Amino acid sequence: MGTPIPDDIDHGNDCLRCTPPFGILWPSGETPEHIYVYFAGITRCGPAFKDPPNGQTFDLTQTAENACIWYHDGSEWLVEYVSDLINPHKSQITLTEKATGIAHFSSRSDPCPEELHIFHNDQQACILFYGGARGLATIHWLGIAHRLVLAMALPSGSPIMFEAFPIDDDYVVCKFCHVGFSMNVKIKTQY
């Protein structure tokens, strides 16, 4: 159904590499505490003990040790997002099975990418110890959700839900649901 849209986005510590004067993504004081990652189209490979979490959104929390890293440590999956690795100067998303440490998704892209950025799995074939191959991931931090709710005058507040998922290499769908209004709105955006 999606992620509930709060009235305000929780902000964490500034990720200096993505904040002026070094970066341009988040103004000072606006680095999000939570980043959401959605996975789609990952193919399961032989060493995997679990099917990949296609169609699932993970809530990642900014780490206390490094303001440019967000992490999800769930019962089955570990997901890490780094907005800028420094060396190499790239962003990165990884998805691994918690019990085995087998990687299902690993992708590097431009540093400090915009919201709704589409990541392509660098693991393109079922080789060696890959638990997954191919597939896409997209990130958001509910900033786009807040802007679209205002722009379209959608009903605000609980229980409005948001989901962002890639449908191919160039498009992300932003989906809003509101149970009280029987609302299910989808907006196709070009990345």
C-alpha cells in the first residue's frame, strides 16, 4: 500500500558531500533522516536462499557514524545506501540476505543523485555467489510526495500513503492512496 506521508520530513545530520558548498542536493539542515529504497525486477540466482524482495520498499535510517550512509537491518534483508562514496566518487545501493550475506543487488551511480533516481543492478548475470541479477532500484525521501500533494491539492494527513517504483529504465510511477477517500492516483514521471 505504500509509506505513510507524515506532515513533515524528519531531517538528520547534514551529509556534507551533498550539501553546499560541496554538493547541491540538500540545503543545510535538510538532509533526510530516512531514505526509502524500492526494488523491482531482480532475478533469483542459484546460491540464494530467498526470493528477491521485488515490489518491496525499505525504510533506511541515517547512521550516526556517517551522515552520508543510510541503513536497513531487518530480520531477512540488509539494505545500505551511500549518497557519495568519495573514492570512487559514486553513490551506491546494496541488498544482501541477512542470514547468508549473499548479494542480490549492488549498484553504483552518480554521486548525490536526485530523488526518484533509478539504479541498475551491476550484477547482470547469475555467476559466482550472486543471489540476484538484473533489476532496478529507486530512492526517495518523501520530498517529491510532499510537493505533489501540494501541487495537486490531494487530501493531506493520515492515512495518505505513497509509493514510488520504476517501470522501466526511464520512468518512475508515483502512487498515492487514501483509504478514507477511496483514492488511488498514479503519476508517471520521466527520470
